[in-house]
Amino acid sequence: MAESGITPCTWASLLEPNTETADRLRYASRSSAELTACGEEWDAVAVAPLSRGLAALDTLDVTPEDCFPVIADYHRQELIVLVPVGTANDGEEIQGVRALGRGAFLMVPRGELGTHNAAWLSSPTRFGGRYLGAAALRAAVKEADKARADGRALC
């Protein structure tokens, strides 16, 4: 986080896709995303609303170019972050943040873009295996909530 206590908004521009991207996502074929079981290769943490999740990523000082797997569900207005398998419940329980581990299923984009319900905001490296920690993400959500309540948030 920036020393001034104000977080730069590197993720905020992804809250709403531009018109061309929105049209491609909206009219993408069903094969552009697939229902995938959580708890095998990775778990996931969903943060609602999407803007809250994006603000949390800004507090972690990561960018979309860092290649951590991050998905937007523009329909449900949720941010989904893939985390190491078995860790979705790590950290403090927070309202609006849910764990998706073994037994849960998630729509995951196929290819570069995905669909309106599952679009990559930051796609994983082709080698995989690079994940944010669930506990760190939950802590970042709390920090972003506090910054917003204190009037320090830019996003």
C-alpha cells in the first residue's frame, strides 16, 4: 500500500468492460467458459461486490499484469480470486466473502476472454501455480473496507 495511506487504483478500470469487450463477453459462445470443480487444482475466494474486490486487490499492490488468476463475474458483480488448494477458508470470515473449495463449482473462462459470467481480469501464466493467499485477500478486503469508511479510498 502507498505510504500516504491512499491506494492507487490499478484495478478500478476493470469494474466495467469497455463497449467492445462487453459485447464480446455478452455474446460469447457457451464454450467460452466451463464449469470446473474447485478443490482439485485450486480453491477460490469470491468477493462481492466486484468494486470491493478490486479495491482489495489494490491494497495488495498487485496489478493485472502480475498474472495471478482473477475472474470477474459481471452478472453477479463478484470478483473471484483463485487461491492455493485447501486454503479458501484461511483467514477471518467476512460478510460478502465466500470460500469455494472442495465440493464447489465455478465458471472459469476458456481462452483469453471468457463470458459475461466469467471473464479473466488477470489470466494465469501458462505454467500455472501462481496464486494469491486467501488470508491475505481477506485481510485486504478488511483494509479496503476500512479505507473506504475512513474516506481514504480513491476507487
